[in-house]
Amino acid sequence: MAVISALYVALTYLIAPIAYGPIQFRVSEALVILVAARRHLILFVPVGCVVANLLSPYAGVWDLVFMPIMSTVGALPLFILGRRLLLVTSWFYGLVTGLSVAFMISIVEKSGFLVLALSITTSQVIIMTAGWLFFSGYLMLFEAGGGRRDRDGPPAA
């Protein structure tokens, strides 16, 4: 969990100019898909979010309390369903976090929610789709190579 949290934070900081704000493309979000394969990683979601958001221009109660909670809520279907419906649960995460970030920024910046929601949610869904493509291929290779099956759920379909 610590390694994935650190990787999430490092990737977010690496792309900091586009990881925060109304035009956001936080590629580190794709790591959340790992929760479906290793359910104990659900704990990295709020931890990684809090640490990564410490450098956010919006750092405060919204970014350090509200967003970790909403990110965890968005990741719950990945946790509950495991690898079943992986793309759909990934999109659910993108939708929940995209709308939550848009809500937060619209309040903090006193700007229009709909434009922010469209922009941020679209980027989140794109990132989660790319993450799904990458991790689905990785998980299939892992399974085909005789790797250990996930004890938390069924093998990947």
C-alpha cells in the first residue's frame, strides 16, 4: 500500500501543472484500478489523495478531507466487485471523482460547475479507460504466466 501511495503521489507531483485545477489530467488516478485486483489497496486511495493534495492550490478542508472521502467512495465498486465489470467500475470512479473535483473547484473559485464537470469528468474517464486498458493487459499476462491468483476475487475474465 505504501509503495502504491508513494507512486500515486510521485506521479501527481511530476505532472503538477496539469494535476490540479479546472483543467486537470491526473494520470496517477489510473492506479486506483489496482484496488480491483488487490482489495487491501483501497487504503492507498485516501492516503495518496491527501498527500498528493498537500501541494494543491486548493489545499484545505475541501482537498484534504472532502476529496479523499469522495475518492474512496468512487473506488468502493472496484473494492466490492473486484475484477468483475472493471471498465464500468473504473468509469464510476472517474464520474464520482470528476464531479467531486468540479463541485469543489466551483465552490472555491466561485465558477460554473457544468463546464468544470464536463472538463474534469471527461479527463477522469479518459484516464480510467487508459488505466483499464493497461492494467487489463497486465493482469491477463500475469494470469497467463502462472502468477498467483487474487485471493480476494475471481480470476480475470
